[in-house]
Amino acid sequence: MFIKKTTLAEFESQQQAIAMRGFASTMGSKICALTRGNLSIPMVPSGQIDLASYSAKAYIESVSPQIRYKIGVQFDESSFIAIGFNSEFLSKCAYYWAGGRISAPEKDNLSKPTSCEVAFLREFMQLILPAISEELNKHCEYLLEVSELDDNGVAFRNDQRVQINTVSFTFKDEVVQLSIITSDGVLKYCNLNSHEENDKSMRDRVDLSEVKVHLDVCFEPFMMTLGEVKKLRVGDELSIASSQISLMNRADKSVIAQGILGSDANQHQQLIQIRQKY
């Protein structure tokens, strides 16, 4: 059997990508529902969610400036999660929202928003901020404060990467996009219900029935004082009251099974007879 080796950073990045796919799908559906109900824009998700990964340098220099508007949480100096959208999303939605039409003016993605766009931006952010906060707090052990996010204040590490899940939406004949942005390290703070999907992904790639593990055989514990332990010498004999043993996983010290230690008189072998399995 061949098992591909990966670094810890690569493994964590894979787990984050799996977790974020589900989170991006959930947030996309919620934002569509809110937009249809509150802003009267008939928006629905369309197509597959696209995942891209960037170095910190490429993200800061080329990607982040194109995604001008972001709401999210910065967990530590270098870890954050955000929902972002670009000027095209803002422009198309704003002009439909203001007049029921999509005749947004052509303009550069880095140009300043118009008064119509500013009004829509204010309404849209107030609308989705509670939804983002609610969804993130489902998966975090402490209360998160979601707000507008400026990722220029993020202190990226040299080896850090940023993952972006792009969700496409349609209304009328137009296509717009939202970005769910995460930097490495987010799963330390917010698990995003990733464990079940991670386990399935690992099962798909590895036949667990053939993976070898190290097991320890341990007798039942008995008590000694520190003074007695200090006095132990080579050749000392210790009395064990029972032949009951535990079979333990060396990695996490969990008990796999319990049994009795015995011997095979014919072949002169020490044997373990399993009496209980966990």
C-alpha cells in the first residue's frame, strides 16, 4: 500500500479547504435568501464553488485589492476569515436595488463607489453581518465579533497561504461573485464542523484496515510511593496481583481491548486472550 507523505502545513491546509467548502456553500445560500427577502434582488447560487490558494505575497499584491469590501474576524496576527465582494458585485446589485434595473455604469474595479453604491453597501453589510456572525459562532468556543475587515493589518508569515472559495450568484441575466477568504490557522479557532468531512476524505484515500499502528501491552497499575520507586535496583522483584492486561494505542494511550496474559505449553509462547474489546 502506498501512502503519500505530506507536511503538517500541507495537511492542515487540506483540512481547512474541506471545512471551508461546506461553510462557503452555507453562507452563499443564506446571503441569497437574505438578499431576496430584504433587498428584493432575485439572487440564487449558480455553478460550482471555485477554490484557489495563494501565497501571502500574491494575495496582498494582486488579489486583496480586487476584493475591496470585506466582513469578518481576525483571530490573531496572521489568521482571519472574511466574506468579501468586489466592485462589480456592488455596482450591479446597487443599481438593480435602486431602480429595478442592471444598467450599472462601466468603471474600473478600483474606482470609488458612487452614492448609490454607498447606500446599497451600507444596507447590504448591515444585512449580512448578523448572519455571518451567527454562522461563525456556531463553530467557535468563544463569542466572535464580526465587523468590517481591513486585511492590510494582517501580519502574514513567509510560508503562509490564503484560500479563497468563490461563490457565483445570478439574478436576471447577470452573474456576480462573493469570496470566502481564509488564511492558514483558522481551524485552530473555529472548527466549522469539518471533522466528519475530514474523516470521510481520509477514508476515501486510505484503506484503514491495512494501516499499521503500534500497540502497548500493559498490566493493571499498582501503587508505589516515590520513595519506593527511588529505591528500585536491578534484580528487584515486584509482585503483580493479576494477570489481566490492557492493549493500548501508543499514539493516544487509548485502551483498545483487555484480556488475560497466559502461555501455550506446547509451543512455549506467551499469549494474550482478549476478553473485552472497546
